Amino acid sequence: MSSIEADPRSLDTAARAELIAAAIRQRGEYNLLLVGTTIPDGDNGMLGTQLAATLGIDSVNWVDELEEIAGGGVKAKRAIEMGYETVELPFPALLSVGVALLEDDPRAPRNAKAMLKLKKKKEPIATATAAELGIDDPNANCSPKLAGFEPVEQRVVESKEIDAEDGDALQAMLNEVLKGE
Amino acid sequence: MSNVIVYAEIDDGLINDISLQAIAVARGLAADQGGQVVCLAAGSGIAETAAGLFSYGADAVHTVEDAALEGYVAKSYAAAISDWIASQDAPLVLFPASTLGGDLAAAVATRLGAPCALDCDSIESEGGTTKVKRDEFDRKVMTCFEAASGSPLIVSLRDGIAEVPVADESRSGAVESIAVELDDSVKAAKVLARNVAKKTVNLKDARIIVAGGAGIGTAENFALVKELADKLGAEIGATRAVVDAGWVPADHQIGQTGATVRPEVYIGIGISGAVQHRVGMCDAEKIIAINTDANAPIFHVAHYKIVGDFKDVVPKLIEMIG
């Protein structure tokens, strides 16, 4: 287990991918990299895809299921609009694992870092700095620059609680919604 | 003169809707800069479909075709189109923020060392600076990015960025094929199987949608959802969990990997309302939610909260509608 020390505030996804790629290269050979699709600035799998592109390896985004690991490669099922695709990749390969299946699933995504700490309580975590990975200034090429945040006007929903047992209230709700009464 | 490049995603012989919306956006941006809208498509056997891009507003259409591009794989597609994009010297390249379009945008950006902003909800260009914005954190904050011109800015645009342009059949042109030699190292990965539902329902134009979630429990119970929808003349919607369970086909799915809908009335039954579903339906004019869990997140966006068992409530509603 190892971690990278860098101020994450100003890093963009490409810079993060480059730091992680440098650390992976330093560790040597590998077959399979797993990354989550949810990253600090969005749920879009960008980190995994850019990490794979930086390392020059094959990748699949939005993976819902690892179907098979055999024959020097991996078969993964990815969620796409209105269905699925099964993709076969040779090693080394990267899979970005999505949460599409969790959209109506009561299981909340677990905090991976906390889980690892529990499981590997006694194992020391090696830490590398950007300089040790051969990157002088991880922020050097960050672009586009964050220009700020704007609040989004929140839609104010006037919410009425309707008693499920109250037939009149249910009827009144239907009339309001369907006939605009 | 600055051209705007639009990557048009073609699946199963159809140009995807967000790509068409991106062409509309590109027309506005290119007009401001006295440039043209140049469309790019990649795949196998796509030339005929790609020719249709002219009617939606493309001034030029280029394609990369190779048998190895039959199914989408990030590395092979990025290898196929990146060099050509770099050769165009265009300041802006737009991709659709579909699951695969956004993925390709990120991979191309890394290959080109270009700045990249995914999932944008607005884009404007002024005096050499491009500003993009996207809704984040459960639509509470709009994050704004700026990129100065230099290397091409790669952007993916979300569904709803513009109206799909009306096809103008009088516009036409010749598709130009880009010759690319893909080496064997990018041909190793393959799409083995594709299982995508044909679109049979039109959720986007539905006036009323009755949608069910995992809380419905079984396929048999889902019949109640269908019965209520029938009574109301409504379309049937569903969450991904319901589609995965096989209770309804995938074209009924609403949310992040499904349709984004804005009906007059949306009735959500047994849907907890995780953000992946909410993003697809929270702009409905009137939302009724029925759930046993009073703390279900769907109640945050519902105009009418009914805390109760749908097996009791839905039959009552069906009877009242008559």
C-alpha cells in the first residue's frame, strides 16, 4: 500500500493521473488497475481513462461487473445508455468501476480508505512526494483553470404531505395534478 | 477563422441526440468566430449515416473507418482520431457527454496533452477565452472553468445543452475519409457483446410518467405501476435497478444512463431517489412520490409526499381515476 503526497486543491484530473501513473511506473509490473468513476470533480470516470491513456494501456469505463479474468486478460461488462457491452482487454488493463447499479440500491458506497485502514491496520503506508516521482510541479499544466463557483438557484418545492389513509386528500391531490383544480 | 470540431457518436446506424445538440451549439460558436462546423465520426460502416450530419448543420464531415473500430474501445478510438484533431488547429472540440463520448473526450485530451472539461451544461467563447460551466454537487453549485486559447480545449456537453436541430435535407456534402493506420497494439481489446434495447417508448415527450423503483419488489407487483399508467394514459418509467431486474425493457429507464424527462406529472413509486435517478426527473412540473421510507431522498424533490405502502395507495388511486 502506498500513497502520494500532494496538495490536491489545485490539481486537475490530468495532473492527478500523471502523479498516479508515475507512482505506478515506479512500482514496476502490474496486470490490473481498478479506479472508481466518482472522483473529486465529478462522477465521470475521467481519472481512470486519463490514467490509462497516460500509461498507454487499455481501459474500460462504467464497469458494472468483472465477468472473467483469464488468458492474460479480463472481460468486463460496462453500463451504457439502454444496455450493456462486454469488453475483452489484454493485460495490463484499467477498469473504472461505476455506481450505476447503486442508483436505487440502499447500499451506500463505502469509504474505501476507512475500509483499508481497518483491514490493513498494521501495515505501514509508504508515501511518495511529487518530487520523488520525478514531477517538479504537478500544477504546472493544469488547465482549464477553475474560474469560480456560482450558486445554482434551488428549485423551491412546495411539498405537501398526503396521508395515505385519507381518501379525500388523495382525491384532492389527483384533481390538482391532473385537472389543475 | 476558427473552426469548431464536433465528434459525432454513431451507434447502430444512428447519430446520437447529444451529438446533434452539440452541432447546434457549435453553429453558434463558429458563427461568432467566422469559422465552420467540422464533424468527425469514427467506427466501421458509418459513412452513410455520417453523411446525414450535413443536414443537421455540419459544414464538413470527416470519418475514420476501420474494422477494428466496430465496437468502442477508448484506446483504439483515441488513437484513431487524435492525430487528425491535432492537425486541424481548431481551438475547440466538442464531444457528447454520453457514457462513451465523455470517455473518448478524456482519452483524446490525454493523448494530445490538451485541457479537458467533461459534462458541461453551458459553453461560451469570447476573445480567445472559452468559459464552460457544469452543475455539480447534486445541482447545488455551478462550477466555472476558463481556458485560454492555445492547445485545443476538449469539452463534453450534457444532454439538454441545446435543442436537436431540425434536419435540413437541402444541406448536403461529401464525406471525407481520413486514412489512419491503426497498429496491432490498439486492436487487442474488443467489444465481445452488445445488448442494447431498441427505443420503443418516447419518455421525453410524455405528458405523464408513472415510474417504479426497486421498492416495488417483484415483477408481479410492477403490474400495479402499469395499471396506474394505463388509467392515466401515461408512459412507464423505471430506475436502473428495475431494468436490471428485467421487469421492464431498458428504454423505460430514467436517470444518468437513461432518459432525462420533464413531464407535467411524474409519479414515483417505490423509488428511493438516489441522485443518479433524480437528475433524470427532478425538473418535472409536478412530482408525486410514494414510498414507505419517510426519509427517502425522492421526497426532497416531491410536491406531494405519500408515506405509505404502494400496494395500498396505488389501488386507491386507480379506483379514484375510474
